[in-house]
Amino acid sequence: MAKKKKKNAAGQKRQENLKWEVAKDLNLADDLRRGGDDLTVKEAGKIGGNVTRRLVEKGKKTLREEE
């Protein structure tokens, strides 16, 4: 049986902050603040895609700095 990973509260908080930052940049923070029910699938995808892009960029930057 696979081990369950413990949830990292600090990491979750950083990810949540990043989601809000992206939503604000896309002018979708008001919709997200209301629970996200007003977001279309396309808008939610934009937030998720931008969060992923920023995380990948951050990872690449970290790898370059380690070289």
C-alpha cells in the first residue's frame, strides 16, 4: 500500500497565494472571491494554466541557479 503524504501547510499557503495572484492578474479575483461558482471552465483553466506555468518557470530558474 502506498504511503500517504503529509500535507505541507506552508506549501499549500504559498500555492493558494499564487492562485490569488494569478486570478488578480487575469481580473478574475472577484469571481474567485465569490467562491468560484461564477468562473467558467475556461477562466478556471486560465488560472490553473498560469499557476502551472509560473511553477515551471520557478523550477527552471532554481535548476539554472544550481548549475
